[in-house]
Amino acid sequence: MSKQKIFHHTFIIGVITAALFATFSVHAEEVVVGQHNKTFVVDGNKVEAITIHVGDTIRFKNEDPFFHNIFSLSDLKTFDLGSFPKGQSKTVTFDKPGMAEVECAIHPEMYMEVTVK
Ligand SMILES: [Cu+2]
């Protein structure tokens, strides 16, 4: 292999490595949203709207001594986590931008908007 060819290959490998690094250095996050006193909470504070990024995951964690059943009928992300008791959590990953309305099938007063950017 000529010196020029070796340089060329090294250059290509460098470009690919840089591209992979750029792709994987954007880390998806996991956001914990608790269910507490029939409200949605983040870090102990009641939230009615949160903003996350494409690829992020919300971990819905039941902190009440009774069941919740979190669901969304939104076009962005339709899901139904089923009933789950205190201490248990379930995750939903949001893979495209938009807005999802999140509710609880057991407690109609529970409502939260998830904006995905
Ligand atoms: Cu509930």
C-alpha cells in the first residue's frame, strides 16, 4: 500500500470515528415522573407539563398507596401502562417530536402534557 493510500484510509477512519462520536454523544435521558397524591410530580413538585427531547424515556413511578393506570391516546405516542401499585414503575420512550396528553384511567383528574422537542 502506498503512503498516500495509507494516509487516505487513516483520514476516512478518522471521519467515521468523528461521525460516530457525534451520533452517540447525544445521550437520551430518563426522566422520573412520580404519581403522588393523584398528581404527576418531578423531584417532588407537581407538574402539569414537562418538556423532554426526542429519544428520552419517562419512567412513571407510582408513589401512592393505591393503583394508577397511566395512558395516552395522543397521536404522538399511544400507550396504556396498565394498573400498577405503589413502588412500581413503567417506562415510555418518546421517539419523535410533538405533544402527548398523559392521563390516568383510574383518576380522571390526573393530567399532564409531555412536549417532545
Ligand atoms: Cu391514578
